[in-house]
Amino acid sequence: GGDWGRDRLVPDLVRAIASGEPLHLRSPRAVRPWQHVLEALSGYLLLAERLAGPDGTQFADGWNFGPDDEDAREVGWIVERMCSRWRIATGETIEVTSDPHAGPHEANLLRLDATKARDGLAWRPRLDLGTAIDWIVDWTAAWRQGDDVRSTTLRQIADYEALFDA
């Protein structure tokens, strides 16, 4: 929650929810590597710890912190899951349209190889994609209702941290 970037699926979907306007999809069949921001952040924090350590120079390199391969899904799947979850959470529906010619050409398949982070830092993603989507919808619903999104954010961070003990 709280990502307001333009021309990215989840922020565009949140804006559609907030405005009541339809969501316009450019590439519903395109596959992307989806993950919650806390996943990448945990990787960067781990990397920062290693860089600050006595052997830090061996970690001064490029790193990818990405989801497991099964969390690379079609745009349409993400939208369907988020819309369904939103309907369950609020009772509201979202209109979705598709026009593959509405924007720039996009690759049909994108993946992110995080093998180096898994092997070199013992980092791995903790959230499955379904839970990540649930957390985004929960945060968005709290924001829409005028709830304290700071407390929602802190609860999600605490829930994420608990996954490290599991």
C-alpha cells in the first residue's frame, strides 16, 4: 500500500478503486514477477548488513531480490485476484477493460533471477503471492475508509517479520 506510481498495474488498480473509474489493461496476458515491497526491502536490508560487515567488499555487486517462479503470473490473473479480494473485503466491484494497443509495446514475459541472492545471502521470499495481494487490498481498504494506514503498515511489517521465525 501507498505506491502511487503511474503506468504500473497495482497503483493503477488502486486509483481505479479510489475513483470508481474503469481499469484499462494494456497487456492482460503478459507475465510479470510479482512481489510485495517488503520482500525486496528485506533483501536490501540484508545486503546492507553484509556490506557493513567485515567482509563487506565481497558483497559489493549487483543483486536481484525477486519472487519464486510460481509467483510470476499473468497481469489478468493479478487483476482477477485483486478484484475478487476487493469485492469480498468491501462489496465493491471494479470495471476492467482491455486494449493491447493503448500503450507502448511490452514484453510478454518478464522474470527476475534471484538465485544469486538466495545462494550468496541466504535470502528468500517469505510471502506467497496470494498473501501479498491480500495485504495490498487490506491496506487499500484501510486507506479508502480513512483508517490509520500507519497502524496497518506497522501490523503488516510485524506480520512479515514473524515469517522469519517460522
